[in-house]
Amino acid sequence: MASKWLNRARRRAKENFLQKLGAHARDEDPEFQAAQERFAQLSAGILEVFTAARAFLDVMIAVSEAAATLDTALERCGVLDGGDGDEAVAAFSETTRSLQRRVMPAFVRSYVETALEPCSALLEQLPEVQQKLKERHALHLDLDSYRARVKNTKQDEPEWQRLDIKRQRAENKVGELSAEILKAIDKLGAEKPAAVADTAAAIVAAQAAWMEGHLCAMEDLLPRFPTAAVTLCRMHELVEATPEHGVALTPNPMSLKAS
């Protein structure tokens, strides 16, 4: 058994080396080559969407954590100063904590289940296809080796027949595995559009729910902070003044000056 495995490994290594040198040609199916390229594009696209969606979740969690840090700083400052704004700051702190206790956990869970899961399910299919591609490559090395040896052994009829039988077996194995791989790639391609659309829909819905929860909570706080009207007016003014194509964000926000 070990001897058989060693012989196969040597044969494949030799064939791979000969192909790299250009001494042997790899007789590859153009249709399968196109499917391989398609699989690479599908894999990269799905991974890109999943990575971006996961990064967005990380940012939202960071925003929540930053709000908690700001809440703590404001509360400490207000209590230490003993100013008139203590009650308002305390209300802000309670609202922030309530949002963290209720809205944020719901956002994270729903986001993972509905925004990340569709692409994650597709990503789980990739390793099996990749493994089959490796197996097919190894089997194809056997096939190419037998093809070359059959071509060069025509004068020895018994040896030619023996090698041709092995060639046919290798060809059948490659064909069967190719069919499995093509079917898996077609399945992945068919499922990708719906998965990406579901991810986009979930991101929109999760953001809307997150913003609605924060908007309702913050609107109740506005009467406690009369000077908040200045920020609201300035925000509306800047949005109206911003061109349709938008403006680039500065790497140093503190460098911005009112104009």
C-alpha cells in the first residue's frame, strides 16, 4: 500500500515537473478552465462582500462602545462640576445604557443572522470545491502521464494496452470529478445573487431599526439640552450646502473651521 502511494506521488511529481519544463503538455478542457476562472471570481466576490459586511458590523459595535465611553466621561464631568446640567447628563447616560442593553444586542444578533449568514453559507461551500479541484489536478497529472506514455509506447503492444487501460480509468475519474465540480460551481453561481441581495436588504433594515431606536430615544432627550438646536440647525445648513457629488472627508476633523 505504501509502495503504491509512493509510486503515485513520484509519477505525479515527475509529470508536474515535466509540464513546468514544457516537455509535456497539459491537455485541459477549455470549458473546465472557464469554470475554474468563474469559481475564482465567485469566491473573491462573495468573500469581498462578507468581509465588507463584517467590517461594517465591527464599526457599528465600535460606535456603540465609543458612545458608552463618552457617556461615562460626560457623567463624571457633570457630577464633578455640580452644574445645572447634571440631571440632563444623567438622563443622557441612562438613555445610552438603555440603548446598549436593548437596541445594540438586537442589532448585532439580527445583523449576524440576516446580513452575514447568507454569504457565510456560501463561503462554507468553497473548501469542498477547492479540495475537489486539488484532487482533480492530481488525477489529471496521472492522466497526462499515461497519455504521454501511451503515445511513446506504441511499438510494445502489451505495454501499450496496459497503459491505455490505465489512461481510460484516469480519464473516467477526471470526467466524474469534473462533473461534480461543475455542478457545485453552477450551484454557487445560482445562489450568489440572492445571497448578496439578502445581505444588502438586511444591512438596510438593520441600519433603519438601529437608527429608529436611537432617534426615538434621542428625540426625547432634546428638550433637556436647549443648545442642541444649534447643532441641528448647523447640520441642516451644511447638508443643504453640500453638492450632490459630496465632499471628501478630512483625515483630521478637528482641522475644520466654521464658514
